[in-house]
Amino acid sequence: MPLDKALFFKSLADALENKIEKKEAVIGITLLGSEHPAEMIATASKRVEKALGIKVIAIGPEDIAKKAGLSFERAESLEEAHRVMEGLLDSDKIDAAVTMHYNFPIGVSTVGRVITPARGKSMLIATTTGTSSPNRVEAMVKNAVYGIITAKALGIENPSIGILNVDGARQVERALKRLSEKGYDINFASSIRSDGGTIMRGNDLLSGSCDVMVTDTLTGNLLIKIFSAFTTGGDYEALGWGYGPGIGENYERLILILSRASGAPVVEGAIQFAAELVKGNIKRIAKEEFEKAKKAGLEEILEEIRGKKEEKEAEKEVAPPPKKGVTEEISGIDVLEIENAVLTLWKKGIYAESGMGCTGPVILVAEEDLEKAIMVLKGAGYIG
């Protein structure tokens, strides 16, 4: 009898879980604020509602929503639509919302999703709007975690992570590798270029060498606009899934972003993106990933990044040692740290100059100083 009861309750739990998993997603979309007609957004929303078997609630003018055959909540301005949208989210009347011109708090930024042209592969860009942190390097480290959260919610169990070769990339790489060594599982991607590595080039953007491309938000915003509209001349975004969900620790609203230039295909893609994230239970995944990252020392690593910036700002001018001919290159140093790294060598009596090679910044030293310079830079944490 105890076994029968156990089986009964397990069957009941499975049935309830199955019912929850099959719950119809309800997605809200604001109709106002676009450079394209509100009717286009409403019509595109109705198409994707039918195709996916979900429910879409339009937030905007009643006549436009009714004409498209959508359920609706009235709003006559984008500001009013945002207030209505937030109320629907907070009362759980909708699971997610798609909108534009929305201001996230600092600490929250969006993970976009594009189609890469060389292989037709989808790739997440972390991040594309919002600000994870005023500190660029700290923001990009957080962006990597945000990208992992979004990828896992889409069903990518072990997403590959690449870091775009922008200012701060080398510092971000070191921070993420430390986080990985301390127990947070990160699957680092490798560039398609012959020298490989986690730092991604323009070629990797085109081919989709990774599942998640980590970058700063302004660069990510530029990239997603190019990927979305490069076939149209720029005034109509025709490809992809939009600018994605706002992610941040303890941020509960699932809000995905479009731009004023987003056309019907991207509107449909954004609603589909939202439905996938609801199905993938992104809120649960976000909570789990933040807990795992913090357990591995994320806060301590970020605090160290902030401290290094303060230390750099307080750095006093150092006189260079006697000039030498510099013929040897030391690479792998972030462009944001290159001048400070040179000052560190000068303090040790090693003459050095900064330069820019084809793969990024380099430090130039004399041949007889190369070995010692590498040891000094390693000891100071500028290279791995």
C-alpha cells in the first residue's frame, strides 16, 4: 500500500508538472512608439500568435488591436502603455512583454539574438541595451553571465562563450577564467582564426563562432542594428529576434526590447523569443546561475576590478628608464591597461613602449629584457 500511494502521488505530481509546462504563454506587446505603423506591429503579433499557439495581448489603441483580432489593454501613449505593461507583469496577467524605449535600472541589460550571415547560425549578443555597470570591464563580466542565463533558457545546456575584441576584453577574459577556475562552469569558445583563443574577431561575428558573444552594450547595440538591417538600407530591421530580455540580479520583470526601426519579422521574432524564454523558465535559471556565480566568487572578482580602476586613476607619473631599441613584442594585454603595464615595467627599470599589432595592443621591449618583462607583467596580473 505505501508503494501504491507513492506511485499515486508521483503520477499526480508528474501530471501537474506536465500541465504547468504546457501552460499557454501570454505575451504583452506595446503598439506605440515605432517608426513603422502600429497596425504593422499588431498584424505581426496576430500572425505569431496563430503560428505558435500562444496568447498575445496588445497594449495600445483599441481600434488597432481589435482590427488585428487581438486581445487588448487600452493605452493612448507609450508612457501609459509602459505603466499598463508593468501592471500586467507584476500581477502575472502576462508572462513577458515586448516593447521599445524602455528604461531599465542600472545593473540590467538586454541579451540580443541575431542570425549570423556566414553560416545562418543564431548567436546571442550580450548585451545590446541597458547598463550592467558603469565600469566597462565589470559590465562585460556580468554580461557573460547574462548571456549564459539566456542561452540556457533557450535550451542550450552548455553554451560556448566568446569575448569580442574590444577595449577591456583581456581583463574580462582573465576575470571569467578565474571565475571558471573557482567553480562556475564556463565553456569558452575558440576563434575560427588560425591562432584560436577566446577573444573573438570580426570573422567570428560573421560565422557565429560562439553561442554567446560578450561585448559592451554600446558595441552590442551597434552590432544588432547592423545584423538586423544590413539587407534593407538601415531603416527597417528585417532579420533576427530583436534586442532581447533585460537580465539582472533580482530583476523579476521579463521585458524584451525592440527598436523604432524593428520591422514585422523582428516583431514576430521578439514575441517568439519571449515565448521560448517563458517556456524555458528563465527566471528560475537566472536565480540558479546568479547563485552559482556568486558561490564561485563573482562579487570578489568584480570588487577587484573596481579597485584596479581606482588604483589606475591614482597612478603617479613615472619617469622612463634610458631608452633602448625595442624589437620584442608582448601581446595579450588589454588596451585599457597597456599604459599602466608600461609604467609597471618602468618602475622595475625596464624600458618599454606601447604599440598596436594586427591582433591588438602589444608592449615592446628589448630582446635582453623580454624574459624579465614577461615575469613582471605576469606577477602584476597583466598577462596570464
